[in-house]
Amino acid sequence: MSERATLMAWLLIFSASMACGRSKLREACPLCNHDRRDASAQADASASKDAARAAGEAGGPDEPAANCGTVTKSTSRIPLDVLIVLDRSDWMALSSTEDTACLVGSACISRWQATRDLLKSALEGGAYYRWGLKLFPSPGADLCSVEDGVEVALALDAPAAVEDAIDRSAPSGLAPMGDALRAAGAYLQGLTDGYPKFILLATSGVASCEIGDAGIDAAPPGWSVSEFDAVQAAGDVRHSGIPVYILSFESPANANAQTFLNALAGAGGTAAYYSVNDASAFLGALFPPQEGGSCVMSLREAPPEPDKVAVTMNGEPVPRDPGNLEGWNFADLAAIVFYGSYCERLIQLNPMKVEIVFGCP
């Protein structure tokens, strides 16, 4: 799988609408499944007791004659740290569909407006993300300055503060993109929360401020020094273990900008950039539609006696419900599905241990 098809997987994990496995990010999903197959007839005593009770509720015998196998799956979910690095340069005042300025009184939507609205949609949908915000250039600083730290610290309850900080800002200054990426990377590396970390760079597509690009003698042909510096910074951040996702625009008159943006995404380990002009693709990658995968557990093989299967969730018996409303039922004989409150419990943030015990024929 491509690493791009990764944000925004990690980006499943963290919302009941997100299903692991549809992107590289989701491939590395913090919803980790650890399978254990125990074929011995000596089941764990407590598991057997609970399983026997659950099997009886499911319409099977009061007690399984023996344990002919146990499938144990442990799940745990941890938040995802996503730092939005938002371009507030003068280029964000340009049209979101053309490389021209928006005229006063026109219906033109600026890049700033389009990006702000899309980010708000993302913030409202990411219940299991720890969001944060870094603006560049830094508010109150000169045209090319990027200060250490962030405007909004990462937190599960940060979306309102992020939206407020964006609403209180406006396009102004140049675009010191490389310095912004380095500052964002340094901030994330300084955190000790142990959560996976990502940068979401939302940009007009322009990098400027050559005066701040120290240590670069010359850029490759066709590249500005600032563009080359930004790509290098994205690569450095990625090499520190933090992927960089790019959100920008399709500029009809500026194919070079798209080449730069894709190079920026490639250096950041995410292959290609997302377009603000295609909001559904971006939000779909961030919050893919539920496919039932988060409430499905594979058995790897059919149980020897389907009517003698018992299921527990953190030690509590789960009833089988042939009506698919509240409890569990077979999806086929090699997988079961949880329904109702049991599905909801499975996709909560808290750790969950599910045991599925096969009774013998």
C-alpha cells in the first residue's frame, strides 16, 4: 500500500466511522489486534465459566463438553496527534480556483476561506484526534518569522480553540514554509505522550522567504531556494518519524506549483498532496465511511459446532442475537459481528479483550 493512503489511518482508528486497513495510515492502525489460538482442551477456568454461561444464553447446551479452541483478540485505541501547520501568507488571499486576487464585492472564495472551512469540517469529525495549530508566519512577528511553539497545543478538546485561532487570523506576510515545518517537527518531537504524530500542512502552494533559508547555496534548476528548503525540511521531519501531509490547491495556471506540492508530499512520506478543491476526497481519506470492520472479528476458521460458540467481552458474556440488534451473530462461519451497545463498546477508546470459545461436538 502507498504511504499516502496512510492520514489521514491512523486517521480509523479514532472515529467510529473509520475502518482500519484502507490506507497505510490505517494499516499502521493503533487499533491493534493480537490473535491467540489455543487448541488444547484445557481452557482458562474463568473464561470457560463465562463462555459456558454465554453459550447457554445463545441457545446451546448449558455447559460445553470441552473447550475445542479459544480465539482471543485484544484491542486498544490511542489518540492520534495531528498538528495543523497553516499558511497565513498573502498568497492565501488569492482565489481558490485561479491564480488571481479576489476582487472586493465579488463572489470569489479565497484560499484562506476555502481552507478554513475544510479544516473546520475536519475538526468537527475527528473525535479521537488530538488537534493542534501552528501558523506561519507567526502572528505578531515580521513577514518571514516563525517562532517556536504553537498557537494551540495538542489536545482532544482543542477543536474549538483551533477554530477560534483561525477565525482571529487573516492572510498577511510571506511564506517561510521550511522554517514552519522545522518548528512544527521540533514541537512534536518534544512531546512525551507516546501517541503517533503527524503534520497536516495547509498551504497556498507558495514557499518564500529566501532570506531565512540558511545553509542552502543553490536550488536545483526550476526550483526557488525556498521551495528546495521546504522539501528538505519535510524530509527531515519525516526522517524523525513524523509524516507530513499536504493540503493545497489545483492552480490551473501553475503546473509547477503542483510539481512542487507533490515533491513536498513525497519528501514528507505521503506520495501526493490533497486538494482543497476536492473536499470529499480529503475528508473521505480522513474519515472513511464505516464498513462494519470495526465491529467484525474473524475466526480464521469455522467453529466445529456453531451452536456451541460462546463470546465474552472483558470477561462479560455477550449473548448471541440472531436478529442482529443487541449482541453478536455470525457474519459467516469464519467471522462474527457485534451489534448494538456491544459494537459501541468495541469501538470505544478504552482497551477491550474479546474471547471466543469453541465448544466441542
